[in-house]
Amino acid sequence: MATERISEDGLPKPFQVSQERAARHVVRALEKEPAQACFPWPTAALVRTLRALPTPLSALLLRKLAAP
């Protein structure tokens, strides 16, 4: 989610969404009452993929994604 603090950290943010859009997603999720709500869709897809992978592989991918 785009915030002033996040905007200055120097890290890439390919899936960043505005505060307004994030709020809409949260409200929609609360209305549907799912067990979990991930957004935007690229992040949701990444989370589902990482959960399906063995832990060592998902940990490796997360480290690669977090590297500058």
C-alpha cells in the first residue's frame, strides 16, 4: 500500500496500490468474510504459489524477490 513512509524506503514496489484502492479491497473482503484476503491479484497469485512450493524453495524465491 502506498504510504509516505513506504515511498522513501528505496525498495521496488511492483504491486503497490493506493490507500484508497487498498481500503476498497479490505471493505470488499470484510463483506465477503473470507478466511484470508490477498490483494492485488499479482500478490495473491504469488502467495498461493509460494504456499504450494516446498519451504526451502519458497524461502529462496522470497529472498530473490526482496534483493535490490
